[in-house]
Amino acid sequence: MRITFWGAAQTVTGSMHQVDAGGHRFLLDCGLFQGRRKEAFERNRCCAVPPPSVEAVLLSHAHIDHSGNLPSLVRHGFNGPIYTSPATADLCQAMLRDSAHLQERDAEFLNRRAQRRKSVLAQLEDAPIEALYTMEDAEKTLPLFQAVIPHSPKEVLPGITYQTANAGHMLGSTHMRVSDGRTRLVFSGDVGRVGLPIIADPEPPLDCDYLILESTYGDRLHKEPENVKQKLASVIGRTAARGGRVVVPAFAVGRTQQLVVLLHELINEQKLPNIPIFVDSPLAVNTTEVFRRHTDLYDQETRVFLKDGEDPFGFKRLIYIREVEQSKALNDLNGPFVVISASGMCEGGRILHHLKNSIGDPRNTVLITGYQAENTLGRKLVDRLPQVPIFGDIYTRRAEVEIINELSGHADQHELLNWIAPVAKNLKKVFLVHGEPPAQKVLARAIQERFGTNVEIPVRGQSYNLD
């Protein structure tokens, strides 16, 4: 077995790892790299692995930085099966269509802006910007999904067995083991945390010889998640008191549903001001329906809503928005309100319009509730830069920025160490991915000191033979 790291190598996004075994080639994940627009487009457009040479994709979960480049792979010649959990297969039906729509819309927007800014001569000289992939590419991708029940081993290629278990990161997320009969390799996907809203806690890793481990928060410890409701209520109450709006960038899948459930609990406890709450994301609307279908994946706290006859994701003051005109109308809405919108790292989607129309008003608050990768607009907001770029224009930030990290779906250093403990003594090597180098170096030392295990931090394109 030979593994080559193409994505999420010393960076957090774009998860993709090539495995060659028994004369076959498959990928673990095929995600979008997110960062500076030009670099991201070039990285995502140029497939490091010739797509026709790939026989299958094993997908850990539905987040776009893990699944979002599948239509590009198909566009350039891949037509094999995509194996994943039932919930992930359902989520990707909505998510990949939405991603294709955003790719097409962003290309159209940039071309219109270029036409406005350039001379006629320049327009004739410059080729138009092409979408990374289209809705047609997404539609060709969706029939390739094959759902595999967790814990059920499946031969996905001749001599290659695939088995998964719950990773506790988001609905349907898995860690997965592949074996060629001699070598057992586990890919952690994204490891979740104990006690997060909605989803059941992560299961221990399957037995293995080698482990590919995420390292997003490998150099830090999270605060306990039980404090998050109090902080959420405080931010909303304080902003509402000054007549402002709370703008919440949030991943449409996972984070949005967590926030809705927490807001539902706060309303039931009468701890929020009487203001409207909007979820402005067609994707969030569609994927919330998938959450409603997979109640078997809920934790005990969320099942309480079901026992009481309530919808965890619906309450009187909550309004889901699909249509563009409804979204635009929020810009002219007077009085305090909360709007949750995608994308989570502020790199596309309707959240950019809400930020553009809200960031200059000191009454407003931008509430960050998740990890923000390097060079994204979300990271610039976390760093509280006085000026930030939105749609290529510079805006002065006067809005307050608040950060709630307790909802992070990624395990921290102690949680990662505890997660790998059951298999650590038998591991020949750990490969750290999905993290920035400072976090990876700290986690590598911690693993070596606690377990004495050999740890590698691969760079993009680096290959290893697994004995």
C-alpha cells in the first residue's frame, strides 16, 4: 500500500489522499481547497491525480472541504463509485448542487465586475472566468454515491475492504479503515467531540497499523461546551439592546443546525429577547430536512425534543429563507434580529452580502462560531482587522466581532490523544493532516511523548510506502 498526500497537507482545507494498493487506485476524500481566490481556483482546477486513473472515492463526510471537488473530478474523467455513509450521501445531494450553483454564480459575478472595470479593449483581450464546475457536473456526480452502513465491511475494489465508524463531527461523519489484506490504514476524517449538540459522540478508532489523523486544534484546548448557551444569549441580548443585528457566518450543514437547536433551548428557557431569527441559506433549509430524516444519529439531548413532540429545528420566531428577494429584504429590515447564513468561512454565498451591509455599523455584531482557515475573510474578521475585502472592495469594520469556539466540531489536543489511545500501542506510524504547521508540530510532540509513536507531517505531493 502506498499513500500520497495531495490535500489538507500542512493546511486545513482541501482534504484528498491518494491510495495505491493491489494494483488499484482510490482517493480518501476529494475536497475543495479554500483560501485566496486565485490560489484556490488554481489548486482546485488542476487535479493532481489523473481523474480517469481513480477507481473509487471513499468519503469521510459531507463538508465541502472534504467533498466539494468531486464534481471537478467527474468533469475531468472520473466515473467510479463514491462510498460513504447514508446520511453523507443524502447531504451531498443538496451540498454539491449548491456548491455548483455558487461556482457558476461567482464566475458570472466576477465576469460582470470585470466588464464594468475594464476598457472595451481589455475585455476583448481577457478570457472570461470559467466556473470550476457546473450544475451539470454536479448532476453527473450524484448517481455515483453508494451508501455503506457503518460497521459493515464492504469490498470496494478487488482485495480492498472498507469499514467505517461514527466520527462524531457532523451528521453522518465517519472515520474509515481500508485494508488490502496485509495493511490496515485508518483515516480519521474530522474527529468530533463529546457533548456537542445533536450528534452522538465519536466512537473509538478501528484497529489499524497506520493512522491518518486530523490536527486542526492539535496545539490547544477547547473550553467546555456547556457555557456556549450563556455566551450566545449574552451576545444576542447585548446587540439587540443597542438596536443592532447579529450576523452569524455558519456552515449550512452542522453548525447551522447546532445553533438552531441551542436557540430553541434558549427560547424555551425564556433567555432571549423577542426578536426574529433568520436562517438565510437554501442549502441549510435543504440539509435540515436531511437532519430530520436521520433521527437515529441524534444524541439523547436532541431526542428529548422528539419525545415532547417538538421539531428541534423549528420554532415560532425562526424563519427559513430560500428566495433571493427575501434575503435582500433583510438588508432593509429595521430593528434587531439574528441572521445565520453560509458560508462558514465567509468565502462565498449570501453571508458576504450580509457582511457587506452590516460590517460598517457599530451597533451590529459579527458572531464567529467555527474555525477560520488562513487567508479567508473569516480569519480576517477573527483577527479583527480594521478593514476587510468583500467582493473585491475594501470595507471598514466598525461592527463588533465576537467569537464562540465552544461549538467546534473538531477535537482538541487532549481529545485527539484520548481518541487514538486505544490503538496507539500498535501503530507503526501516524500521519498528521488537516492542520496548520504550528498546531501539527505541537501535536506530533504530544503523540511521541505520550505513546512513543512515529509521527510524520507530510507536505503536498509526498508519498509513503506502508509496509
